[in-house]
Amino acid sequence: MKALKNILYKVSIESVIGSTDRSIAALHYDSRRVEAGTIFVAIKGGVFDGHAFISKAIELGATVIVCQELPEKIVDTITYIKVDDSQKSLAIMASNYYENPSENLKLIGITGTNGKTTVSTLLYELFKNAGYKVGLISTVKIRVDTKAYPTTHTTPDSLVINKHLSQMNSEGVEFCFMEVSSHGIHQSRTEGLLFAGGVFTNLSHDHLDYHATFSEYRDVKKSFFDQLPSSAFALVNGDDKNGSVMVQNTKAKRYTYALKSYANYRAQILENQFRGLLLKVNDHEVWVKLIGNFNAYNLTAIYGTAELLGLETSETLRLMSALDNVNGRFEYFISKSNITTIIDYAHTPDALKNVLETINTIRTKNETLITVVGCGGDRDTTKRPKMAHIASALSTKVIFTSDNPRSESPDQIIAEMEVGVAPQNFKKTLSITDRKQAIKTACQLAQPNDIILVAGKGHETYQEIKGVKSAFNDYKITEDFLTQLQK
């Protein structure tokens, strides 16, 4: 049980009805989870308004209601806390409830359009291999030292974040690396957390279904750096024009990394092959297993972060050379018939362009490059023709297919993609709505030494159609088809 007064510390309160001299068993914003002696925080969401469930929460035993609008019926035995922002209040309360766990470790936030998962996951692996107890909060999973927990959002809600940070405190975790999405920032999920550092990877076209404009998307990312304390560091991509924007108003110590311009941490690609990269980072050469220009940026960010957190240069380079690809990020295998398959999460125009340019830089051009790609439903529609334009321009053959169509018609999504294909590339393209059939067709078309790129879903092990998630694994499906064709 926790004292309500302590939980409300630093919350911006407009008014209070009832006593604040209460003990609290738990915090909830989902009325279905409310139990006796708990706080219910009514949040106005995109689909549901938590204020409509206040009476239900009281029936289930909530003794404190935190809300932006007081209900018409006031129950004498209940304490009502009126606030100006329920989401922000929830995050601060969650941090207080779990005794501000972010203050007891070094929490590093990684934000940007592409590279967040790779940078955060590989930093976790690097520090783990250096002998530290480490935490990870990412798109793929949450890790508390060696224990893994599933996650459904790039940035989980503030209760989940603080619960796991508290677990990390109990396990003696020293560092935690956390993906910070624009949704998470905008919805105040990171409010109340103390970050020891922030890393900016890049900014390109994404999430314009959620953010009204690109500038709004950029400014939400920037607000994360605005809130960093003076004790923190801000490490940004100096080759991205938005890097300097991110740190315009930050109090944190500023550092840059780059491949093309002067920076505190600068890398040069000496060799780029399917088996890895030879990099020169701040005059030190290192061979790494990751591939491509975009991973050179990711690894330089990792190198800079490790240095800023106190790892010795020689140790950082040794540990970087042992890092493997993150699941679903340029993950590849070569079949017995010497067909190379690459599975990548690329679901933005910039990410797809990076992957295809990397493949084209490495391959001899004697091979056929077959790309299988779709676009998600209920998401930013403006990137669909751009994705198709990039795929058809940079591939030998392209198969447009379903990604996660969700509530939309997959045929309509594909039709919106096809608009972006330049006339000279029409003959390169094929549309197959069924993703499994599209992958099978790519495998049938491929000859020895050819390359297949299956893009968009990466690490995901499901496909969502009309609200139903069915098992679907790009890697396994492609591998199975190629194995069958070899028999």
C-alpha cells in the first residue's frame, strides 16, 4: 500500500474533492482491472474516453478518481482529483508509485524514425556482454537482465515502464536502453522518467496518420530532448538535418555522430559485404557482422553511447565485433541452391530505400533482386505510392502484397501503392494479395545466386486481417518454400 499524497507528488492538480489521507493498493487506467482500494485514472483516448467508465470503476472498488472532467454524480466516500492532463498525471503517478525507479539506473532513450530497435537492442547486448546487468524496453520485447517479457507497443504505457524499471532496480540493473516513439512522447508515457541520455537516429516520412504534419512529428521528437536534464547527454546524427533541430533547446551535453561530416564520433565504411562491414570509427578499425550504410550509422551511435557511458574504447570495439543482426532487421540466410533471402522490418520509404540501396551496393548486378513488399492498413496512406516507387525503381522484380491490412481492404492498399510506380517500371511489378502466395511466387521465380527481399514485417510472427491475428512468420515461410523447391 502506498500513501496517496506521495503518489500525487509533482502532479499538476486543479482541484480536490474528498480526503487525500488514503492508502492505495494500485493504479489503473483500464476500468476492467480496477479492484478495491485503487486509483482509476480517466484518460481521453482516441477510441474510448475513460470518463465514461468512472461509475464502473467505483463499483469495482476504486476509492480515488483522477480525471480531467468531474462527473455529475459525486460519491461522498470517493476522492476526486481534477487535473489538466490525465495521461501526464498517470505517468508522474506511476513513477511515484514505483518509487521513481529511473533515478536508480542509467536510462538511455533512443528515438528516430528508423534504427531505434537495432540501436537499443544491440546496446543491451553489448553492455550485457561487457558483464553488466542491463535492461531493455523495445518494440520486440522487454528484458530485465536475463528475463524477457512480451510487449505490444514501441513505447509501453507508463505503468508498464515503471513496473519493469522497478524490477530492474530489484535485480541490480545498472543500464537500461529504451526505444522512445513519437506516440509515446506525445501521449506522455515517458513523463516523470529521469533519462541519463538521449540518442537521435534519423527522421523521415512516417506516422502521418497520427501526426498532422511532418513538422509536428519532428517537434514531438524534439520535445524529448527539450526535457533532458543538464546531467544527461544528447547524441544526435550529424548527417541528418534534423539532428541540430533536436538539440536546439536541450539542457543536455551535446554530441554528434556521422559518416559524412565532422562529428565527435565519426565512422568510415572501408568494406561492405554480405558477411559484414569493415568500419573505421574515430581512427580505430573494426570488423562487424552487420551490413549496410544504415547499420554503419547504427553502430556509430552505439559506439558513441558506449563511450559516453564510460566503456573503454578497446572493449567497445571488441564487443561491437561480436554483435549479431537483430531479429527481423536485415536478417538473411542462403539456401542450398545459393538463393539469398533477406527479411527486414522496413515499413517506411526511407527504410526500404536504405535496405535496397545496401543490397544493390553489395550485389554484382548479375543476379535478380526480387522484392516482396506491402503497406499496413489503418496507417499513413501517403507513404504507399512512395514505397512502391522505391521498390520498383531499385529492384529487378517486385511483388506487391498484403502487410497487416487490419480493417482495410488489402486490394485497395495495393491499388494505392501501384499509383507510385513509374511507367518504365510497370513490367517489373506483380500484385498478389495473399502474402504467403506472394512469397511462394518469389521463391519460384528465383534462380541460383538471386536475392529475395521480404520487407515490412520483419520480426513479427503474425498477420492482422479484420481484427484477427493469425500466425505468420516471413523468415520461416520463405525458408520452408525454398527448402521444398530444392527437393
